[in-house]
Amino acid sequence: MASLCRRQCEKWRGMRQNRVHYAHFSGIATCRVSGVLRTRDISAVLAPDSRMNVGDHSTLLIKSAARRLLDVRLPLIVDRAVEQTIQDEPTYSGGPVSRDDLSYHMDRTMRLALTRLVGDDIPDTLRSAALEVGRIRAHQNVPLSSVLHAFRIDLKTLWEALIAEGHDLDAGTRADFLERSSLMVWEAVEANTEEVVAGYQVARGNREEMRSAAFEQLLLDGDHQQSSVENAARLLGLPAAGHYVCLAGRFPIPRPELVAECADRLDASGRVSYFNWFAKELRGIVHITGGGADVAEDLAPLAEHVCAVIDADGLADVPRVIRLARMTLHGRTDPGVARARDNWLHAVTAANDELSNAVHDAVFRPLATLTDHERNGILETVGDLMAHGGTTADIAARTYRHRNTVRKRLQDFTALTGFDVSDTTDLATTAIAFTVESARSNDLPSRR
């Protein structure tokens, strides 16, 4: 908008130099306000003497015209701006802002801008008008871009009204009037804009703090405190009952831009979501409607990080499910958004450290007596079986070992540890031990 003002100012300077009649370039003033100031009216208001320069003269003319707008023409200007805003900005045509709401606050912010323009002291009743609009629109979830668009419409409407007030000035006076009025109107509206942005940002910050606190409280005691569920539902804009997909993710470096992309995708799919950072961990919930629970495509931006998702039945079930999802991250090294059912062993090992460590020691401590070469060989073979399953032939093919080598290593493992991987119970115990080992090292043993 500043560049637009500068371009128009340059046009007006050229007009003043060339003494071109205003009718030739009056396209910008297509919006006329009836009862404009005539030359004789302005003369009655202001009769400059020889000591007053052109700039001072024009400034007083502009302030006089602005006072006439403030005292007489404001309702008409507000009506015009309301119509233009509803027509040009979709958020105001069918969103949370009613016509009466828009008209009331537009009247207040235009009064504030014109009061600044006139140079009067700002009444206490108007001093915080723009700040209040910013706060209100933030609580109404009106995008800041839409709020700023409405203020640009204010600027255009006031500018055109002021131009119309000075229409009958002589060409030389009019040129300076137009140039100075563009800058003065822009400065007055810009002061409003700065305040509305400040109010919006403060309100959004406070609102986000409240939403974050409500979500944290939900995770803390929502499975046994109905009040926490109801508070979270109200502040997050989510139903207490319903189908949810819960997510937990490990992020050594938080990546809010990835979460924003997911939120945009979910919003485009008609799904309401909420994400929250806790240290190096991401937690989120997605409300699912219509039966389909597959959100993999919407969460694709998180594919390079270790994430887990589990279904929950209502907000009261979210705390338990988030805990489970976090447990399934324990020891996982493969990136991607995975269903918890594919990683239950990680949850089991994370649930009880003392028990998990005891199982790990039972399997791995006997191997400590071997040389590094012998130990790594057994871990390679048994680790491949734990990761992929299959027959001796399958393991041999995947590890590029002879079948006899694979058989020998499995036999040695049983002899040393007492666990026979052909037995279901022993296989499960060994799998838990290897999951704990993976969590400790963040990598499965490599073949030497």
C-alpha cells in the first residue's frame, strides 16, 4: 500500500507541474461523497495569508476536510467500506464476523483514524479501538491476512472520500492536497494497523498458551478427570466424544514448518487437529469423521522422523493412547509414521525398565564371554531372525552366509543363553531382549 501511495504521489506531482485538469485523471476518485467542500467553503474555513507556505495550507485543508468526514460523512463512509469488505473478503461474507459486528468496529477504527488525521486528542473510548479489534478477530479465528485486507479497504475508502472533499479546489492547490492527503491518510490508517496486529498477536499468543495448557492437562489427568476433557474440548474446538488418531513423534530438532504443512493438509481434508511440542517430542490428535481413519497421506511431511499413531475413542482415551504411542517410539530407528500395532515390542520394553533390563541381561550377558568376532557373528544371525523372521535359508540369503554357518550360530546361541529361538516363548523373550538392545544402541548390530 505504501508503494501505491508513492506511485500516486508521483502522478500528482506531474499533474501539478503540467497543470492538467483533474477531470483527466479522476479515475481514482470513482467513489464520491456528496456535499464535498467547495472552494468557497474552504475559503470560509481557511484564508491563508502570505506568511503560510503551500504545505501548511494544504495540511490545514486536509484536516478541515477530515473533520467534515468525521462530523458529517462517517456513516456513509462506513456503509461503503462494509459493503466493499463483504464483497471483497470471503472471511467477512460468511464467517464468524456478522455485518453488525463489522460495521460497529469499522466505525470505531475509522473514527480513530480520522481523529488522528484531524490532530485532535484521542478520546479514551477510542484509544484502544484498533487493539480491541485485533484481539476480537484473533478469538474469532479470523486469519490475520483477512483482518489486514479489511484495513486496506478502510484506507482506500477514506482516501477516496478525502479526495472527493477536495474536488473543487483549484488545480495547483488540489495537486498538493492530493499528494499530502495520501500520505496523511496512510499514516493514520497504518497507526491503526500496527495496533490491530499487536492486539491480534497478543490474543493469539494468550489463546495458544491456554490451548497448550488445556492439552497438557488433558494428557496429565484427562483419563480420570472429566473437567479436563471438557476444558480441552472447549479450547481446542474438538468434541469430547468421537474417533481420534493420536500421534507421538521424536524430533531432535523441532520442525514446526512440517507440522504446519500437516495441519494445512488435514484442514483441507476437513479434519480438525491439534499439535503440541514437548521438549524434543511432538504430540498431536486428529478428529476423524465419516469412518475413514487413514491419515497417512496428510501426515506425509513427517515421514523423515520416527512417529507413531494409535486410534483413540474420545478425548478421555487420548492420554492413555498418547502414552502408548510414546512407548512405541522407544528404540525405533526407522523413520516414518507407523501404526503402533507394528511396534508393540517397543512399547513393551519401554513400559518397565527393570523388567526389560533383566530380560536383556539374561540374553546378552552370556555372550560377553565370546570374542568380538564370535559375538558379532551370533548377533548378526539372531538379530536378522528377530528383525525379519523366516527360515535358515532366508537368514543365509539376507546375510550372505552359508546355511551351515547360520545353523551353527543359532545352536551356539542356544547353548550359551539357554534360549531356543525355535520355541515360541524363547523367541518372544529373545525378541524383547533385542528390542532393548536396539533402544540402547539406536542401531542393530552390523555384520563384520
